[in-house]
Amino acid sequence: MTGEAAGSAEARTAGQGQDSGAPPPVFLDEGECLRLISSGGVGRLAYVGRYGPTILPVNYKLHEGTIVFRTAQDSPTDEDLRTGISNAEYQVAFEIDELDPAARAGWSVLIQGSLHHVESEEERASVREAGVEPWAGGVRELYLRIRPSRITGRRVGQAG
């Protein structure tokens, strides 16, 4: 390897495995995670669909300790998230974060749990109170709800 090529390789690997001097991540408790995501916004829904691992952005609201969002009946998302087995629910992950790349700071919350199709009129009335309005156009009257089984989070830098 020439001196120039070796120097370039060294420059690419400089700092790898070394302490950057930044503080380590702070792990957040469930209460802090819920506080951070309580206003709603956009998160990413992750699941294994018919074509493999799938991650989709959806706008959501936190309602009665669950994540609520809407999609279209018989849409690819609806179809992917139906098990075909009575009372069986898909296991999903949902991530919400806020990042400030310039400050190298931010937080991320990961929710893992079962996805539930809201089908009873009583439950539908309850989740309507959440006020989640889909950003995507078209008819999106199917409410989906994630019931968390695990909530974790972490913060890096000085993000609030």
C-alpha cells in the first residue's frame, strides 16, 4: 500500500473504538419515556410483513397508556398486521425520537408490544378521544393500538 493510500486508510479508521469524549447514553425509565412521547407526533412502526422486515412512519397519539394510529381498512398495513387467528395479535416495535444532529444530542424511545385492531364500537369510541388524525389522505377509519409490554429509552447529549 502506498504511503498516501495508507494515510487515507488511517484517516478513515481514526477514532474507531476510542472514547469520543462525549458523555455516554443515559438510559431512561418508563415514566420519562412516556413523558417524552406524550404529545404524540410521528413514530416508526416495525414488524415482519409478508415481504420481510418493514418499517413505516405513522402519526400517533398516546391514549390510555397505548399508542393509537389510523390506517385504511384492507390496506397493505392492515393486511400485513392481521394474523388470521382469532384473538392473536402481531408483535411489533414502535420507535419515537427527537434528534438534533448539529448538537449531537437527542432521545429515542422504543415500545415493544402487541398490535390490536380496534373493532368494537365501545373501544372505537374510546380511541376516537385520542384525536389522532392521519396525515396521509384517503379514508383511514381503521384504528390500530399498540399495547406496550416493554418501554425503553435513552438520551445522548443535552436533548430535552
